[in-house]
Amino acid sequence: MKLRSLFLLVAGVMIGLKVAAKLREDDPDVLHGPQRTRTDQPSLRLVSTRVQRFTDAATDKSLEAIRRLRGEIRDRLGEDDAAAWN
């Protein structure tokens, strides 16, 4: 009875070690690092630069609108507690 339990314990440890090794290895289907290839088309690069500039400006405007709106709400409620808004 004790020898069989020892074999089961050893088998469980071996299976656990194999599963742990399998889980630690990298998945070959997952890409690592930046995968963008640089395009040789200057017009496409120019368009993507303009789009990036446009989205940055839109982000800045939306954040400014949110800050302005939060300030107006704070003024309407008359709360001086800035910690409640962070």
C-alpha cells in the first residue's frame, strides 16, 4: 500500500514538472516585439503622420473639454474638496 502511494506521488510530481515546463515555454503563435515593417511609400508615411497629428490634436481637445466640464460641475456644486474629483 505504501509503495503504491510512493509511485503515485512520484508520478504526480513528474506530471507536474512536465506541465510546468510546458507552461513556461513561449507560444510560437504569439508575436513578440514591434512587428511593423517600414513602408517605402512616402505618401503613405505622410498620410499616417498627418493622421497621427490629427488624432493627437483631437485627444488634446477632448481632454481640455473634460477638464473644463469638470471645473464647471465643481463650480455648480460649490465643492472645494478636490480630492473627491481625483
